[in-house]
Amino acid sequence: MDLSIVIVNWNTRELLLDCLASVYATVSGLCFEVFLVDNASSDGSVAAVRAEYPQVTVIQNEKNLGFAAANNKALRIMQGKYALLLNTDTVLTEGAIAKLFAYLENHAEAGMACGQLLNADGAKQNSIANFPSLLSLFCNETVLRLLWPRRFPSKRQEYRAPIEVESCIGACLMVRKAAMEAVGLLDERYFFFMEETDWALAMHRAGWASCFVPEARIYHLQGQSAGHNVRARIMFYRARYQYLRKWFPRSWPIHGLMLVTRLFINVLLNGLGLILTLGLHVGIRGRLMLYLQLLAWHLRGCP
């Protein structure tokens, strides 16, 4: 078995069906299996997949286990040389998976590889992540990518060949089974967000590389499987604190202080912007409300 494709779903029936359609339309020349791990969906996702794709192995969870724990259920029983973690809000392009597979086959040092994520209109999304640091936690990542493009690679640069990166965005991520066996599966303490960054750092410290393969292109309807509300943002902050406590056990409070300071600055700047626009700018008003809710969550002790 060349490849085990693992898709975790939670109430994204139509996105899931479109994702699976792209898998079977574009993945060729490889012996592969597909797992659907469903986190107790109530929208008929499982029934639809069983009706349209009976060849898919379905794992049904009785409750929402989150991303890491759900993926691990399939990763423990996979037969492939590589695993492909695939979000339900992705649509593969022709040859994308073959390019990732070929890269890993030809680069034994690589533990994981990702491709170029695209918006629905074809515009590039950031597909690369850096390991969190004091600098990246305090400063705006867009500014860092402009000032130090080699240290902080991004969609603003044109890559004509694969490059080694610190971490990959996990929407479409191919991972070598041998690397998983060396460092372990996804850390199930993460419910959603930061799992792939944590995994990449574990692999990096064990001597495995993470790589970006720009010619492998994948449409990503960004965030539609996760959402953009305050609850999702709180999960993101919680995951970052879990990451910092794990990898920086002595200095993580300093890293955390950088996050809170940056959040407070965002509140001040957006508050000023709202005053200058007489409260009429809908975008600024929405961001300010989000930042205020996040700051209030911190002041309550991050429950």
C-alpha cells in the first residue's frame, strides 16, 4: 500500500463529498486506501459517504474527539507507506498527490511534505508555518514575512522548487510512516490547531525535515471546516498555550505574556480606528469585538 488518506469530518457533509470526489478523480498510479473518521456528525455525512463511496473505511466516534485523536484512530491501523491528512474543505488538483508522493520517495530525510494551498479563485494561501517564537508571537507575521522573507517564507514569494521549512499547514499534509514511528502519533492533548506544528517540531528534533512542494496545488476553502467565531479563536489560543507549555516549560509564561500584550495592543489600535471612523467601519468594529472577547477570556484565567 502506497498511501493511506485520512479525512476527519464534523458536520461538513457537502464539503466532504466534494473532497472525496476530488480524491478519486485525481489520485492515480498509487495504491491507496481512504479512511473517514467522523466526529459524531449529525448532518448525514456518514450515510452519504457509505452510499456514494462504499470503498471508504468509516470510523464513527461517539463524540467529537477533535482533530488529533480522530486522525490517530486511522493512523494506528493504516497500511500505507505514507499518510495523507486531508481536511474536508480541500479539493485536490490533478497530480498534486503524486507530486507530494514522488518528493517523499526521492528525499528520505523528509518526514512530511505539503503543497501550495489555493483560495477558490486560485489566489495563493499561506501553506507554510514557522515554529512559534518570542518574535513571531509578539510581532505581526505579515510584517515578519516582508522584512525577513528567507526566515519567514510565505505566499508572497514565488517558489519554483521545493524548499525545506519549519512546519506545514495541515490542510493537506503527507507524512512518512517511518517518521511517525520514530516520534509517535499526533499529540491528543490538542483538540484543534497546532497539532501539525507540534508534530513538525518533534520530527525536526528527531532529524526529519518538513518540506514545501509548490507544484502540488490544492484548493482550500479556508476555515470552513473550523469556523472563524470567537470559540474557534479561543481554541487557537488554548492550543498555543499547550504548545508553549510543552516545548518551553521554563520560559512559556514569557511567551504567553507576549501573546497577551499583542492582544491588548490590537484592542487599542482597533479601538482608535473605530473612533477615527466614527464607529462606521464594520470590519474594525467586528475585529474590536473579537479582540475584546479574547481579552476577557484571558482576564477570566483562560477557562
